[in-house]
Amino acid sequence: AVTAANVYPPVPDFIEPDDLLRFERLRDRTLGVCFKLLFIEVPEPRQRQTVLNWLQPQFAERGIAEYDIDLVKLLGPKSEWPADSANFWIELTRTVPPGSVSDHRAAFVVWGFEELMDHTGKETWDIVRHFNIQRDLYVRDYPCWWIFLTHPASRQHWLKNAPDISDFVALWIEAPLPTV
């Protein structure tokens, strides 16, 4: 018999069985019913599409609207940032109006944190600090699943620049650092 479990694309190979089990339990309990913040560490940018391919059928099966958000495309070049700051909140509200996901039936998959820094030449983590400060706005106005796809080496930057964010993280899937 064909079931949802065997028609999903394969699980990305860097996701350990224990993390997969934790993800599936969280998905089955909370996807589409409340705000949850998840981090999935993606060792290489080319593996990002593998993660998206794996997630998309799970969202579609549950009637969840998926918003794929590439920060580099959303925020644009540094020269366009107001007051020399990348404000994700302003750009997100222009792109996806608050209230459009008030029933929790959405998932935001956000990536490009590291690429944004490379693209702009910024050495600071403005976007991370902004998210930390504005987190209550996201919970209030976008009460759905948020999945951040980050590089494994970014975890320390998140903990340093957005220490309060750890209170909101429901699941952090750790991936091994790529070998050189």
C-alpha cells in the first residue's frame, strides 16, 4: 500500500534518525496549529533544495501554505537597507501581510543568513539581532511554523547575537560540519 510515509522524498542524509523522530513527532503534534521555530542545519548550500523537497510534500499533505524566503532576494543589497540595517520585519510585512496566516496554516522556510553577510560584506549579524528583538511580533502576526535553514557554524552567532531566541526554538536539528 502506498502511504504518505513512503511517497515523501528521501530524508536528507545529514539528518540523524533521532532528529528525524523528534521532527516527526513535533510535526504531527503542532504543524498547522501553533507557532513553532525550528532550525535545520544544512551543511552545504546545494543541500538546501534537498531539505525543501523533503518538507514540501509534508506541508502540502496537511494543507499548509509554504513561503520560501531567501533573505538575499528579500532584503537586497546593503545600499538599499534603511539606516544601514537589514530589517526583515519591514520586508516580510510588505511581502506577506500580517493576518494572512492567522489560522496557523502556513510555514515560513527562511534561509540565506550566511549568504546575506557574504553578499553585503557586513561583519555584524544585524538581521539576527533584529529577529531577536522583533520575535514577539512574529509570534503575534505570523503564528505558524518557522524553519530557519542555517549552516552548522552559524549556531554560535545565533546564541551570541540572539540569546533570547533559544526560548522560542522547538527543535534544532544539528548537522555535522562539512569535512574539508
